[in-house]
Amino acid sequence: MVTQVSQRAVPSRAQGSTPEPTGESPTAEAAGVPGPPGASVRGSAADALAPLVEALVGGDVPVRFEFWDGSHIGPADGVGTVRIRSVDAVRRILWAPGELGVARAFVAGDLSVDGDIYALLRVLHGASQRDLRQMGLRAVPAAFDAARRAGAFGRPLPPPPEECRPVGRRHSPSRDARVISHHYDVGNDFYRLVLGPSMTYSCARFSSEEANLEEAQGAKHELICRKLGLDRQPGARLLDVGCGWGSMAIHAARHHQARVVGVALSREQVDEARRRVAEAGLDDQVEIRLQDYRYLGGEAFDAISSIGMFEHVGSAMMARYFDTLRRLLGPTGRLLNHAISKPGGSVLGRRTFVGRYVFPDGELLDVAEVVRAMQRAGFEVRDVESLREHYSRTLHHWVANLERRWDEAVGLVGPSRANIWRLYMAASANGFDDGGLAIHQVLGVLPGPDGTSGMPPTRTGWG
């Protein structure tokens, strides 16, 4: 999970009686468990799995666990319910203890949640970070015995098809193109449903409590235009790296007469961005390309914006990234890098939910490292602004959009992918709330030979 909250808990002991046999309860033989043929779960699933739940969760939690046979653990009036729909959920967690196993069960539909998604994730995050090595010697035998009694032993199940395991050299152009496609090429209609009319997949900036999402995204784009000096230089040439569906390019061209080149790696994004540019009547000002930033060269720009793209660059490529962008700017040219950051940095690893299902190969870098890399490339860093609380609010809007039109979303991308997006966006909101995640705009300028920066003396006018 992206969140950093760690709340431990142990649910109350199993409650409820064993229901009448339905023919659905797994037998040891069906689950591939070595042992006497026909051996079945004794008592309810809740009775069998209570030690495993206690070992994984580790303290009192206000969450109800309901099992496939109707039995349950925990209070009915807590923050929500975790439904273990199949013994396969337990098997997945045994083979991939911790976050990855829980994620696979969730995506496969073996596990679901009802209730306040944010509160549930805050409570369960600590459990997802525990694995069998952290349970303690006494807890491990009880946990394995609980899984055996439930019929959960057997060969590992194949991961859900939505799981991404990229091959090739990490952050090579071809591998980057594949992982970008995995995340973004899931359908423009789905993203329009989640993001709203602005089609902007990055942190908004809410200038007032009354601002809606579209107004806040427009305010973010205007803030970036002003930080880049586009309001003082009509007709400036702007490069938008990772242009998405073209919203920043359209805003800069429409409001500041900028001449914009936008580049992106997602074919679906590029096609939709071109359509939106044409619809806005800005074909003569905006060019959208399917192009990797590494192949930019031989052009000159007055300013560069990079909004929500840097997370895909990676620490190993950071120097090349900033060097490439610096060569595209002349004296007093400015770069605005808008990216999620994390204290100490974090690679979204292969055994994490986000690393396997959302942003394969993604990296969240410490903002201090970003500033250092920009300065090494020749930029003078002039401003750093955190928008952490704004991103939580943005994500709450996106989750609300998805939940409000859930059936339509499922029709567009299927239940598994809709569940992935709901889980990752809610977990990310929690991460921004508790400070485990951050987001920064870092503004750099290339001074002229005599040190001239062209920067205004104050931030007045930035909004």
C-alpha cells in the first residue's frame, strides 16, 4: 500500500455458528492439502482462521471479518467489513505473505471490503506490512495450523491477469513504454469518469474551500504558468513533458498564447490530447507527440513543465533527465518539476500492490535529491512548494467520482481494475494525509552568463 499508517489490532474471537453444509466449503483434498482424502474444515471458517487473523493483524481492530461460510470475527458496528469470499484468499496470502498476497486476493475477488474505504485501509495497513517472519515464533505454528484447518494449503494460484511483471532493462525506453501503457492505456472513457472534465491526472490546487475539482485543476495550471513566467511572455515556447491528455498545453495556449509541444508515451493519451486540442481550436499553437523525453534535442524552449511524469523517471535516470531538459533551454529558461516525493525515497517494489498493479518501476524520490540533481545539471533552484494536503483532497474527489459511477466504471474496465483504482487512490490519500507521501513543485532557472535570472523579485502574482 502507498499509505504509511500503522495501526495494530486483534479482532475478537470467532462468533457465530457453523452454517448448514452448502457444498462450497473446500476440502483438504480439493485444496491440494496432503492428508487423508476427504478431510474437511472442522467447525466454521472463523473458528479455524482466528489464530491466523490474530497473527497477521496483531491487536484489537474495529473491523469485522466475514468468511465464505457465513461465520465472522469482530464487531458488527466497526469501521467496515472485510469479506473473505474464498479460501483462495488465504492461500494467496500464505504464498505471498503481507501486502502482495492481500493485493492478489483483493484483485482476484477472493477478498472485498465494505464501509469507509479510508478508515478500513488505515486500520489494515499495519496488518499488510506484517509477514510470517514478524509474527514471532509462537504465532507461526498457530497460523499455519489455522490455514491447514481451513483447507488453504496447496500449490500457489496464478496471479490475476492485471498484475504486471515488466521484463528488460529497468527504465530502458522499451520497458518504460510498456509500463506506461499498462497504467494509462486502460481507456480514455474510464479516466474521464474518474478525473472529471479537466482530464488532469495530477494534484490540483484548491485556492478556497468552495473550489470544485475543475476549478482547482485550472488553478494548478495557472500557478505553473505564472511560475514559468508565461503570463509575462505571451507567445513563449513551452515544452510539456508527460503531457497526458493535453490539459496543461491547452491552458497555456488558450490563456497565455504559448506555443506548446507536448510529449507522452501513452498512445491513448496522445490520441485523446490531439482530439482535445483540435476541439479547442488550438492546432496552430499546440503540437502533441508520441515521444520519449530522451529523444528530445535540437529544439529550443523558453520554459518546460513536467507534471506528474517524474515518478516514472527513476533515480538512475534522474541526471540524464535534467541534463536533457537543460539543453533545451536558453539563458533565463525555467523548468517546473511537479512530482510525488517521499522522505528518504522509495522504489515501488515488485512485492508491493502499487509496484505490481498500478505503477510498475515507479520511484518516489526525496525532494532533497531532486533539488540536488537539478542544481548539478546547472539549474538554480528558486522555489519549492509542497501541495501535500491538496493531493489528498484531489484523490478524495477522484474516489468519489469512481464510487458514484461504479457500475459504469466496471462496465468500462471490469471489476478487478476498478477495484485496483479505488484501492490505490484511497490508500494514496491516506499516505498524503499522514505525511508518508508528499508532493512538491520545484522551480529552477538557467541563469545567464552574467547571473541574470529573469526571475521576479517576489512571488507576488503567482496566486
